Amino acid sequence: MKFNLSSKALKISPSITLEITAKAKEMKSKGIDVIGFGAGEPDFDTPDNIQYAGIKAIESGNTRYTATSGILELKEAICKKLKNDNNLEYKPSNIIVSNGAKHSIFNALFAILNPGDEVIMPIPYWVSYPEFVKLSDGVPVPVETREENDFKFDLNDLENALTHKTKAIILNSPSNPTGTAYSYEELKNIAEWAVKNKIFVISDEIYEKLIYDGHTHISIASFGEDIKKLTILVNGMSKAYAMTGWRIGYTAADEEIVKIMTNVQSHTTSNPCSISQYASVAGLTGDQSVIEDMKKEFVKRRDYMVDKINSIKGLSCRKPIGAFYVMANISNLKGSTINGKTINTSLDLANLLLEVAKVAVVPGSAFGADDFIRLSYATSMKNIEEGLRRIEDILK
């Protein structure tokens, strides 16, 4: 039987990152020793104080529906965090808590887009950005960036992409998949451009805490009231607090936007998990030293991975200053034959590495950048050393 299914849904591309991860897990379940560089989650346990707060929430009976947009205690903790970390004044009515930052971004786009509205995003982009835009009846406008410019778009790029249909830009700093982060001056210029053209900025700041080498995270919303009004700031608990499975993201925005997002959420998922919300309060208000400990380990792993990749013939990469990913340039390998297989695309190389070397990486085509593969260093140093050794052996 041939079904007549949603044409919109059929246009959505599957997540290659999840596909690769699932394939690697399936191989592992069969006893195959696979090294995974695909995961976008810290390999650390959720901090004890957060775990205990979750247990206490269960024991206290905080397991029922909450307000759609989240409990007041969590909203207040988020407001305090935004004030202390980002010098941003928000009220609880400016905050909505959702089922992860991914959900927050989707809700934000769904709230602001009308059919045909365009959303500018840099290439490489996080895999779900264009799909979210399409699901919200918008048009994704990917903009090529240059590796030598650390994969960042500038004002010329934005001007060239601007049309009368441009509704928003997506800014991800620090970035998945590149690990790049925008400087004060770069953000200031983008803020002025957005205000001048009345363009929304969806600022994905989920990797805010994972920034290295003395660099400081800056939120674009902090450049004045005009840009703050246009900014939809998205953050969450997943990356900094090793809470990926707890599924808590949040948005800070103008009250009018938050009301629409809340209405949408009320008809789709209702409130995020009550237990996770109470645990998140403990995360935001408790001891933050665990993040610094995690960062030190990430820096060690990053430095080893960058040095090793740059020593392997056919590969090169830049040193990222945030998140926990390295984008390795594979353009010199294209057209070559490795282990009897011709490498024409990043997916060809990713499949070869998984099938032969038993190493899972994410092809750059998932992010619109086919000359690259993404490797995550959110895994043990032992795995990093062994995985890169296998890659080197295959490429030799």
C-alpha cells in the first residue's frame, strides 16, 4: 500500500550524527570493539549534588505536572545565572524551560517564522538547524564560511545573504561542530547589523561554559536593550552539567515571544520533566567547580587530538577554543583510494573508518561541509589515543 504522507515531514533529512552513533552502538552490541568519536555528550557523570536533588524530588513527590513553561524556582535560578554570568536582566516571565535546548530552538523558530521567511546560518551548521527551519515553514539560508576565518560569518556574509524575507540569523558560539567562538568586536558588529535590519538573533549558547585558553563567553544580548529585544537566547543543562539525558533547555526572550512558545509547548509536550527541573535548580545554584575540573580534562584531550590529527598525512585541523569537537580537513584525501575504496565524500571516509578501522566519526556533509569530518573529544584519553592510532594506520 502506498501512503499519502506529509510532504513537509518527508523533506526532513535524518540526523546523520545519530545514524552514525546508532550504527556504532549496534556494532558494539555484537562485541565489535568500536571507538566512538561521534557523541555530542560529556562522558562524565552528572555531578552528585544534581543527582541527589533529583532523588530528593522523587522522594518529596515532585513527580507531577508543573506549569508548562517550568517551575518558578528554576526560572528564578536561570534569571540569577543570566545576571551573574552574562550581565543580563530578565524576569521569570521572560523564561521558558523546555525538553532540552534542541526543543527550545525549535519552539523559538516555530514562534517567529511565517511561510517563506528566511533564516541565515553559517556553514558548518549544527545538523538540526536547517531541519527546524523547514519544519517551521521557513527557508534555511546557509552561508559558506572559511576555515582560515575559524568558520565564522562576518558582516559581508550577512549583507550578501540579506533579503526582504530575512527573519532571523542563528548564532552558535561556542559552536557545534567547529568549536569556534565569536569575539567581542565580532558580536558587537553582528548586533548592530541585526538592530539596523530588525533581524531576530537566535543565540544558541549551550556550550557557553566550555570555552578554553582564557577566552570569555559573551552573549550577544548584552550589547544593549535593542539587541536584547531581538535576541532569543537559548541555553541548557546538557553540556556543562553532563545532563544530556535529563533533557532541560531554556530560552530567555521578549515576553511576547515566550508566551507564543509556551502556548506551542502546552499543545505538544506540556512541561519538561519535573524531576529534572528540580535537579537543574541544584545545578545552577550549587558548586560550579565541577565544570572547571571537566574543562581541564577537555583541554588535555583537545590538545592531544589536535596535535595528533595534524601529524597524520592527509588530515589537518585548527585548534578549537570551545565545545568538545575538532573539524578535521579531509580535502587532501578526496579522490584517493584507501583500503580498496575510493574516497569521494566525507561519508565515504566515515563509512570506511567505521567498517575497517572500527572508529566512528561524523561526516562533514551532516553540517553542510563535505571537506571535513567531526571528531568529539568527549571520550577518554585512552579511546582518543587508540582511535587516532587506528585512523593513522588506515590512512597510511
